Amino acid sequence: VLRDDFRQPPGDVVVAAGEPAVLECVPPRGHPEPSVSWKKDGVRLSDKDEHLTIRGGKLMVASTRKSDAGVYVCVATNVVGERDSEPAELVVF
């Protein structure tokens, strides 16, 4: 089972360059419990990237750069399939 509705979709975030940014996502209810990954501008983010931390449903950027700005989507995945959240924008000024 994988419901359609995200319990908490990510919201837009505006930060100054060098500041930390956190995008939060609580995936839809599912059985088995869905895992969360993230896409930026349509490209899946790697949790190997030292610049980013993905923990639980949170995507954390320790020190934002101009290049981090973009449109982020939270992706919930389990054996049934995949659901994308509404997009959230990260603005870095």
C-alpha cells in the first residue's frame, strides 16, 4: 500500500548563501513504510554527496551555495511504487 497524500510535503525555503537549509518531508502512509529520497530539478540526489545530509524525511544542506538553488521534490518509494511530492523551491540569495 502507498497512499497518495504526503503527510507533510516540503515547503519553499529562502536562505542567504552560507546559511544552512532544511527541507522537510513526511511521506504518505504506506506498507511497507516508504523510504524517502529527493530530486533537484528532476535529478535524483545522491546521499554520497558530502554537501547534503538526507536523514528521515529531511534534506539538510549545511552551508548553502548559489548552485543549491532550484526546485526540490520529495520522493516516497516502497514495493508498490513511487510518489512525488509537490515541488518546493530553495532560493539562495
